Amino acid sequence: MRDYGFLPADVRAFIADSEAALPPDATQFSIAEQRALYDRMCQLFDAPIPPGVACTDRSIAGVACREYTPARAQASVTVVYFHGGGFVVGGLESHHAICADLAAATALRLIAVDYRLSPEHLHPAAYDDAKAVAMAVAAEGPVVLAGDSAGGALAAAVAAHVPGIRGQVLIYPGLGGDRNLPSYQRHPNAPMLSRDDVLFYAGIRFAPGDTGSFGDPTAMPLAATEFGHLPPTAIFTAACDPLASDGVEYAARLAEAGVPVDLTEEPGLVHGYLRARHRAESARGSFARIAAALAAMARASQTG
């Protein structure tokens, strides 16, 4: 973990355990191997489902989803959650415990979306699935979107193209920022996600030679030219993450357009820290702040 010895000991232990299960060079493996290793890594950090949270698998708009309902839901608002994984790995199982914890912490119904993955399903397949689910759920009542990493990009893209979304919470999102932005230069070899990893995941979403999609806001939300119609937004970035500047740049665009936005950079944390919420004090604190942001948006949706 070169140059990252300054991180808190509990974060360094989380990184070591993660990299033992999912090697830093995993993008060199086959897609099937990457998915198996990623799922195994996620299982290492799973926690029991909080008491009172019911989980039901269902299809929404033809997309496989998992619904989490806390015993005492406090609002009619639904959180629609998009998992991370570079649009290549992850699914309902990889983020099962995270979603259950969020439902419990917010007392909100949460729907996790099992969108199609690359490279079998190139852009806009994941976006189309995410949008279809968000639209279907929004037709039933108020919706707040949330997602981590690639899921943060999906949330931002959907929020820009589905009217009536009440808010969005983006967790260390990859939004298609310029690779010369400060965090890409400062943390090109960060643990958990390197600049080369970002480039790999960005490229695998598109057909060979398809350069046009890199300017498509449904793939890269920072490529948009209009931001004023977006809902209130909370962004959480990890200080030691090449993607951190994406969140900073996106927050600046929203603020310039008059959109209420709150940006939190979490010091001493790395990409993927949601999995460390039961292992590292700083990740535990950030998880609580993320849950509070979701709950606050739900309350605002009911009174606004």
C-alpha cells in the first residue's frame, strides 16, 4: 500500500483484507473471474440483516430488483439504489447488506436495481434499466435516488432525465470527469481503485471505436450542458480516491445552476468504503451521514 501508510489503521486493515480477496490487478482477469472475486470480497464484509427489515425480490419494469422494507417505515418516499462495480461487477448480492443497513438506518423503503452489466450489455443498457425502474417507482410515489461509484453515475444520469425525482445521494461517484482533474493526478495508484482501473471501466461500457458515447450525458453526467433542473443533491467523496474530483466538479456545476447541493469529502477514506462501515470508525461515521442525508431528503419530499 505504497504512500498510504498515513491512513487510519482500521482503514488499512480493511484495504488489506479487500486486496487479499480481490487483487489490485483484477482487471487483468477474465470478466467471470472478476465477478467471482468481487462477490467473494463483498461477502467478507457482510453483516446480518438488521431486525425488522423484510427483503423481497421482484421485477419492476422488467428489471430484477430487491425491495427492503423496514418494520416501521417513516415516510412514503422510496429510495431507488444503484450498486457500484464499474458497470462490470456487482449485483443484488454484493450490496445486499449495504442496502438492508440503509433501509434500517433511514426507516425508508429501498429498492435495489439489478441492472444489466458490461461487456455483455453495452451502454445504454444499464442506464435504460435504471431509468425504467426509477420511472415505474416514481409513478407510485416520491423517489430519492442513491448509488455508489458506477451506481452514482446512474443515479445522476437518471435524475437528469426523469422528471419529479425528489433528490439524489451520490457516494464516491464516477461521473466522467476529465482524467487531468486533481484527484486523478494526486491518487493515480490509490488502493481499492486506481486511475488505470477507472480507464478500464470507462472503456468497457462501449463498443470498440464508439467515442461518441464519451460525450453522452446518460453515460457521463458531467458531459451535460444543463444542470439547473436537477433535484437537491448530496455528494460523498473519499479523499484518497481518483474519482474524488468528479464529485467536486459536479457539485460546482449544480451550485452554479442554483441547485441545492451538499458536498462532503471524507478524510482518510478510500473508494468502496461503504463495505468498511462495520470495520472502520471513519466509514461508520460517513455511513451515518449518508443515511441522514437520505432521511432528510425524504422528509423534505413530504413537506415540499
